[in-house]
Amino acid sequence: MNNPWNELPSAPPYILPRDQRSLVNLAAVRINDRAIPEPFIGNPHSAAVVLLSLNPGDSPGDAEAHKRVPVRNSMLRNLCHNAGEEYPFYSLNPDPDFATTPCANWWIRHLHELIDKDKGGLDRRTVARHLCVIEWFPYHSLGTDGLPETFICPSQMYSFDLARRALATAQLVVGMRGQTRWQNVDKRLGEIPYLKNPRNPTVSIGNTPVDEAGRPLFWRIVSALRNGHQ
């Protein structure tokens, strides 16, 4: 399937032409078309761990952060799957241009146990190289109450295809949010392990399901990220 994000306009409003008609009736969702869409972060083709989420939220500082040249360039390269990035999961880039963005603040809070030296003990670069998140809906939006539980816009089909392929290529596919919506995409995507608390989807020891031996999935995630794509 061809990547539709190669066609994203180079300036706001950041809406794919093929999606415009579908989004007309979503006024209640309050899409921020001044922020660059994030249907996925990281390299879905080489990620060892793929997280499935619902939508990129909308923080007051998103659109301004996306004007920073290093951030903007990295985000646009990510949308085109350009290889060679030191931090493919750019939210973990420690450079100040990235580290002070709302996106980075959110992801550091929700992934902090992976890089906590007393817990996961991984370094940021390792996590950034081997982690990918795929969003069910690609555009920045303030809330999800107005989002239908089925297909909304054409570009979603590409994200759905990436998620299906991850079942075969990634070591682990783990759900963060939107289990019902992902199950509507493919029954198998509803049967993967999901974090315990979708309202606070931290990838942590206490928020991951346990196996029959009582061992949290967190440790399998750490191992997969440490070892990388097999």
C-alpha cells in the first residue's frame, strides 16, 4: 500500500487532500490542522515493539513546537519513513528543540519506567530505535468523544495496514488505547495484550498485564527493545 503521507501539504492546514471531505463532519472533535499529523512515530518496518494508540492529543504548544525547524523536519521525515534518523521515535530525542515539546513531555511521562535506571534501565536511543506507535486516528484532536468507532478517513487505511503487518514483523504488538476501535479494524488487533489503564496508558510494571507465571509484560517489552528487531 502506498504511503499517503508523502502527499501532506508543506504548510498548514496540515490535512491530506484525500481526507478533507471525510473530516467536514467532525467539527465536534476539534482537529488542530496547524499541527503536523502523527499517524505513527518511529519506524514501523523495523520496530521490535509496536504500540497501538487512539489519537495524538492536542496541546496548546503543539503547533508552535512543530514550527521549530529540527522538529518539523524530523516529523516530516518520519511520515515518509526516511531511514537514518538517530532517534526515529523523535519524542525521546534529548536535544532541547525536541525535549521541550508537548509530545516529548507526554511520552517521557508514559515511557519513563523503560528508561529508569532502577527499572527498565534502557537508554533513550535504544528505545527510540526499536519502538513505534501507531495511532488509530492521525490528526491532533482535543478529545476522542466525537470520534466514531469505525473508519473515518482514507489515510487510516495505511495505518491499519501497518498495524496488521506489525503482527508478523514486530516481536510485540501492545495496545495502549482504543481496543474496541482496533478490534473493528482486525479481530487480531483486539486480542493483543492491552495496558490495564487506557486513561493513563503508561508502559510500566504495574500497568502491563501479567502472564500465567505472574510476570508483567513490561519485562518482555524491555527485552524486545534491548535486543531490537529480530
